[in-house]
Amino acid sequence: MKSSKLSFLIFLHILLVIQLFSTQCASQDFDFFYFVQSWPGSYCDTKRGCCFPSTGKPRADFGIHGLWPNYKDGSYPSSCDRDSLYDPSMLSDLKWDLQKNWPTLACPSGNGDAFWGHEWNKHGTCSESCLNQHDYFASALKLKRKINLLRILANSGKIYDLAHEQRIQPSEQASISRSFSAIYILLLIRMVLKCVCAGIKPDGRFYSLNRIKKAIREATGFIPGIQCNVDGDGNSQLYEIYICVDVNGSELIRCPVLPRQRCKSTVEFPYFGAIGENSSTDNGAMETVEVADDLELSAA
């Protein structure tokens, strides 16, 4: 009887030690993940344009750019295991989900394998202590389902005051308020506007960057990182949103460091349509995947 109890205690101790070492191993390799989603309308609405994947035009939704291991000091590991190359046969059960939620827009067009291979070889191999190749992509897809950015932004304005968004100046309000009837009309208009869904939508309008951050923070509990790019007219566009995730690739956490922001105080949220589309196969555009995820980082 005593020997069986002793064996059980030893077995339990071994399990605890294994769990401890596996956690330590993961934390030593990197500190957290950036889960990055991109708006396709902003990718395409630039001077370089874009090419739709051979599987068809992506839907009008934020697409996954990557799940990137990072350190708390703002640096990040890269291409950690050159012997662990991307193997599409390991992702056969995820292929449809990847095409839908992790599309490529680089030129020349492809089926996504080159993009996913780049992300695994450069970033995924640095998280192998926690996630194998299949789990790496599966974790990113689960995060995408958990964080529906388009819905979060669209729902953010259901009780938003549009009169405030239009920036009615105090001088204008004073002139309007000279008569009781004008005051009544103004109050009525405000009440109606507050009931209108004034969410943040890809409608080509400009939105406050702080408002975008607030909407995501209220939905996720954490302040996001945001990156912008520039359209053909020089306007700052909402491009990528960074959410920080634990080393297991499952739980959202407070960002130890945020990417250096390259946005103006108000940014355009462009349509995802014909603007900026490019059917060319200029090989120079192949570098867009590399350039897009090598962002400078600084402590937040």
C-alpha cells in the first residue's frame, strides 16, 4: 500500500517537473507573440497595388499577417531553425481556413503557400518549443476567430455621438442656442444621432486613431498596436493591428512593448474594392511580404 502511494507521488512529481521545464523552455525562447491582422483595402490602395490570390479575391475582412514571437525589449528572433522548413502537407486540414483568413495579396499572385512558408520559416520556427508547425497555424486561426476586428470596430459606435464626430464648434452652438426652438431642435438631433449606428467601418472616411484604439481596448481588454501606410494621395490609412498573446499562442495579454506608431491622429479606413488593384506580375512586388513585417519596435 505504501509502495503504491510512493509510486503515485513520484509520478506526480515527475509530471510537475516536466510541466515546469516545458514552461521555462518556452519562456526562454521568446517572451510573447504579436498577432497581426492587416486590412486588405489599405494594402491594395497604395501606389504599388496588389494581386489577388489564385484562389480568388479575398473577402472584405481583416486578414492574418502573422503570429510573431518577440522579446520584451522590442527585438525579435528570426529564422531560428533552417532545418524545419515549411511543409504544406502538414496543413491539409487547415488549407481552406488559411485561404479564407490568411490570404496573400503580393504580386505575382499565388495560392498562399509562399506567404505561409515565409511566415513559418521566419517567425514560426522561433516558437517551436511551444508550437509545432500545425499548431502554429491552427493557433493563429483560433485567434482570428476570437478577435473579429471588423465586428469590434463596427459595433464601437452604436451609442457614439455623431454630433461630436462632426466637431460642432462652441461658437456654432452658441449661435444656434439663441432661440429656444433652435435648442430643442439641436437636442432632438443629438438624440437621434446617438441612436444611429456610427461604428468604424471601411467606408473611405477618416477616423480618430484614439477612437480606434479605444474600441479595440474595450472589446479585448488591452491596448493594441496600430500601423498605418500611405495611399496614392499621401493619406494615412489604417493598415495593421497588433494584439499581444502569451507564449502558448492562446491568451491575450498586455503588450510589453508596442510597435513604433507610424500613423497620423486621424486615419482613413478605405474600401476594399477596385482602387489600387493590380493585375500585373511585377516581380519587384514580391518583396512586399518581407518589408511589411520588419517594423521597428520601441518600448511603449
